[in-house]
Amino acid sequence: MPELPEVEVTRRALSANLVGRRIDKVVTTRPSYFFLTPPAVLRRRLAGRRVTALDRHGKYLVGTLDDGARLLLHLGMTGQLFVAGARNVRLYRTAKRGAPLAPPPAFQPDEHTHLILSFSDGPPELYFRDTRKFGKCALLEPGANDRRLDKLGVDALEAEGSHLHRAARRRRSPVKTLLLEQSVIAGIGNIYADEALFFAGVRPARSSARLSERECDAIVRAVRRVLARAIERGGSSIDDFVRPDGSDGGYQDERRVYARTGEPCPRCGTPIRRIVLAGRSAHYCLRCQR
């Protein structure tokens, strides 16, 4: 699932391709759980509107329109937001990714391309593709609140150790599980929780209630360090994520523990372990993390 770095990389790249442009035409697929706002409403209401800003909170993108309405986008597990002309094998079905496509052809909209925005000043168009439809698209009326945004905690790039410590004192759940709670700190997912806990030297199964203020400070510093570095590297392209221009991110090549079960710890050489916490995998070094 795309996490904060992937969404922030997408926001920064799309701002240049979206902000200031007027939407001329909207193409959608048929109604599905991808659309929190009916497709017919999106097609009618978005046409003619100009995008004035593109912001992010946690894993959500929020585009502000010139009439005060907001377009809410969430990539879900397999969502891809990119501009026309992008080339990447990840933009095709998994079964085709192993085929020799060098270089792959420019993407053409398929049945999984649920939203296409065309602009009055011409190409490139913006595509939102999602093979599993777990992504979300909603149009919020001017001044309207949204429960998805309202329940989010502080954005992970702005978090402090005190945010984590206040939440940790009231919970017995493992710290890895706590980091994934978007109502506490928004934007952290499986990949970067594992990586941050490694840098902080804390095992993912540690009880949240037993964390000291000092440890919470160390964890949040590590979270911000890892997220900043992942943004710098363009995010992680492990499964479906591509940057808006179709290129891969690069942070997956720097992972210390995530999805490296049995491989040596980059610090001490101890094989990386994998456990399951609340249905989610967690990876750590038995020696470096306590």
C-alpha cells in the first residue's frame, strides 16, 4: 500500500501538472466502491473547475477547486496516479509484468482506469488507475467536513514524541500496531514502521504501554528520518507504486529489515526475523532491537 512518502512524491510531482489548470472533461468507469461520490456527479461537477491547490494529510491527497469544493483522493492498496505518456511495466496486469517489454509502450487507459481528467489547455491528461478498487475518490462540498480526514492524527512529518507517548500510555498493543493507527499519527504504513523501529532500536512486538518518553522520542525521530529519506528517493516501488511520470521510486533498495526475512542485518549480520502482529507482518533484528 502506498504510504506517506509515495503520496507526498505524487503530490509534489502532480502539483506542476495539476494546479492552475482548468478541468475540461471527466471520464469515469461505472459506479463502484472506488467512488465515494457517484461518477455522474464527478463528471458534472468537476468539468469547468480550476484546481487551485493540492495538499496532503497522511495518505490522503486533497485538491482544492476554484469554487471551494475539494477533491479527495486515496490510493488504497494498488492505486496509481500518473500523467498520460507514462511508461512502466507496473502499469499493466501482474501477469504481463514478466513479459519482455523493453521499453514498455506508453500506457493506454484500460478497464482499471477509473478516473481520467482532461484539461482545457490540452495534454497531458491525469489518470487514476486501481486494479483492486480499494482507492477512494470523493468530491467534498465547500466548507464540508469529511469523517476520513477528521479522524486522522497529526501528520507523520509533523509528529513529535509526545504524540506517540500520550497514545502509548493508554494501550497494551504492540508498538508496531500503534504506529499503524492513522488516528494517532497519520501516514505510516507497514514498510516505514518496520524501518523506523529498526533505526530506533525497538522491537515491533514491544508493548506500547511500556515505552518510555525517551523511546517514543527516538521512534518518532526515526519515523521522520525514514520518511524524509524515502521522499528524497521517490518512494518505494515494491509492488504497484509508480511516480506520476511513470518512473520507479528507489527507497526499496535501501530497506534494512522490511521483507528481508532470513537476510543478514546490515549492522550485525543476524538474520532478520518475521512475525505477525494483528494480521500484519513485522520484520526486525533480534540483536539490534530490544
